[in-house]
Amino acid sequence: MLRSILLALSQSPRTAHFVTHNKLSRRVVSRFVAGEHLEDAVAAVRALNQAGRLASLDCLGESVSTDAEARNAARTYSEMFDRIAAEKLTCNVSLKLTQLGLDINQPLCEELLLNIIHRAAAQGNFVRIDMEASAYTQRTIDICKRVRAQSDSVGTVLQSYLFRTEQDARDLIAAGCRLRLVKGAYKEPATVAFPQKSDVDANYVKVMKILLPSGIYHGIATHDPRMLDATKEFVAQQGIRNDQFEFQMLYGIRTDLQEQLIRQGYRLRVYVPYGSDWFPYFMRRLAERPANLQFFLTNLFRRS
């Protein structure tokens, strides 16, 4: 119930205005979002690299309404790769196709995506296409396959709460795609997604066991200790080396587990979001874990 309420609020302009214009809440949000400017994100990535962590940088933003906005977003991502190279950061980039105009002009979206991928490839880097709500799943996978045929510097994300994900994993592995496995953070109908958390978790483990023996370098993205333990146990049984995959976590969340994984010799990549359009992302993080909501409310009232 609470998760559904928070996800509904993430689409509320009134709630967005209240939270984003509240100085106290913006300070607390800084735990989960690196800042509003690229300079802030670069500083966060540099600190993560110095602490032995890899990173993935994302300029927050979702649907755009004009071709000009899509082109502007694409320029931002191209500039991010230039800055990563100049700073010698160990960092790739994640992006959403709706931010490149998927909803308004799909041919333009694919053109812009390919330009970004070519920029990344020229610098020996990598683009991760984020997965959005289930209405975008098929289009995202189709586009990923098409651009993957032209460059191996691209991969995408699979969400274990969707019924279709096991088959999608097999199809994308056959296409040679690097994948990030997550549970999923959007509100989905029971017609397409497992309504019970136990089923989402079971599917997560099932898909993880499909991905990791494939010989492709994948990301296992979770903050759930049970999913971490299941992965560690499986790779040990299968003789999969720690450099053949990576764990992934979100900026500011479960830093205790992040430190533990580094100490244990695993590769860890931290997803670092930045930008002024942070409200929907932030609300999805609150919906994912009650501890995040508790942190937000406790610190908000403590500062007030």
C-alpha cells in the first residue's frame, strides 16, 4: 500500500513542487542524488573511484516533449563522456530512451542514441539503456538489439518483476547484450508483473543464474542481502571469477553493503544520478525501501 502511494505521488505535480522547492527536503535528497550539476556528479564519481568503486553516471530526466529537448539531452550525454575521459574516471553512462524522444520521434531517438554510443565507443566506454515502465519494454529491447548490431558498447536492463524477463534474458544473451538485472521500481499491473515480492525474488535468482554463466559481463544490481548471498553462492559453485561480473548499487543506499562487497573482493559499480529533474527518481527510491523513507522523514523533521 505504501509503495503504491509513493509511486502515485511520484507522478503528482503538486507533490513535486512542494518537495523540490523545500530547502530542507532538498538537503536530505542529497544523500541519494549527487547534485544538480555535472560538476557535482564528477566529484561524487571521483570519490567513489578513489574508494575502489566503479560508477555509472545518469543525468536525471524522463519524457521530453520536443525534438529540441531530445537533442539537448543527447548533447548532455555526449559531453558527459568527454568529461569522463578528461577526468580519467572509471565510469560509464546510463540513459533513458524517453529522454531522447522515444515517445515523440522514435527515428530521432535511435539516431541520437547511436551518436552517443559511437562517442562512447571512441573513448572505450559503454552506454547502459535504462529500462522504464513495462509499456516501454519491447521497444527498448528492440532498439537495444538494433544498435547492438552496430556496436558492442551498449547494453540494457532487465526487471525481475516482469513475467517476460526470463525469455528476454535468453534472447538478449543470444544477441550478445550486456545486461543489468534489477527487481523493478515502477507500479505495474498484475497482468504483466508478479504481485508478490517472493515471486519477484525467485525470478531474480532464476534470471541471475541464466545471465552469469553466459560468458558476457553482466551487472547484478541489488541491495537485498539475500540476492547478494544467492549470487555469491552461485558464482562460487560455478567457478565464475569475480572479474567476470559486477554487483551494482545506488548512490547513497546501503553503503555498509557496498563496503562489505569491496572488502570481499567483488567488483561494485555505483549508479550516480544528478540533475534538477530528480523528483520521480527520488520517490521511486523511497518506494523501494521503507528505510529510505524513514531516513528522509527523520532527517527532514530533525532539520526543521
